[in-house]
Amino acid sequence: MFSKILGKMKSFSSDKNQEHRDLVEKISKMNLTDMRAYINNRVPDLQVNEDGLIVILNKLLEVDEKTSKRYIEIDDMDSKIKNGFDLVLSILTNKKVTVSSIELVNEFLEKSRDIIQKYDTENKQIYCSKFKDSISLAVRNMNAKSEFKNKLNVIGG
């Protein structure tokens, strides 16, 4: 009897791992426009979740082994840089954002500081302050969610 229950639990976790691998594979093939559509929940066969946001941020952060470059570099076209920045801002305003994804955004901002400054200077933009405002808003939303959950736990809901 217990083996049946434990066997079901193992298959459930393996199904979850398979879903995660499928999500990683699909997102790895996406461009910036497709990733933004995913974040805005416009991809019919993929639901937005915390894992998807983290996979996208990891894709923006990782260095390609063949070219030794990140997904967004300082010498990229302005439109690609702008779309990448807008993608990160969309992640911060998404309802599925977590503490892990906020930390990854902070890491992205640290690694992309020179790109942000150059883009803001050349294009008269204010992405630096947009990122700061969006991160503080995301943190406030996370705090509000945790306070709400604590109230539910106290009430017994």
C-alpha cells in the first residue's frame, strides 16, 4: 500500500521535473519578443509561473560558451537593449515575481550597469530610475503578499 503511494509521489515529482525541462527548452528557443509575450501570458500553451521568470532571467544573465557574450551586450542594437530592459521591467511588475527573481534582477542590473548608463546617456532615457522604482514596488508587493498570508494563517484560513 505504501509503495503505491510513494510510487505516485515519485511519478508526480518526475512529472514536475519533466514540465520544468520542457519549460526551460521552450524558453531557451525564444527571442525577446517571445519572452515578453510569455510574461504577458500571451503564449497559449505556456502558463506564466515563477520558474519561467527565473529561466528568462538566467538566460539574460548567462554567458554563451561559444561567443563568451551575454544575451544583451553593450554593442548590441539600441532596440535589442531597450526590449531587454522592458522585459526585465515586465518581470518585476508580474504577479508571479518571487524573491529569487528579484535577486536575479539585482544581479542583472549589477552586470549590466555600464549598458544601462550608456543607453540612458545616448538615448536620453531613465531606465536606471525605472529599475529602482520597479524593484522597490516589487519588494513592497512581496511584503504585502506575505503580510496577507500571515493574516490568513492567524485567522486559520
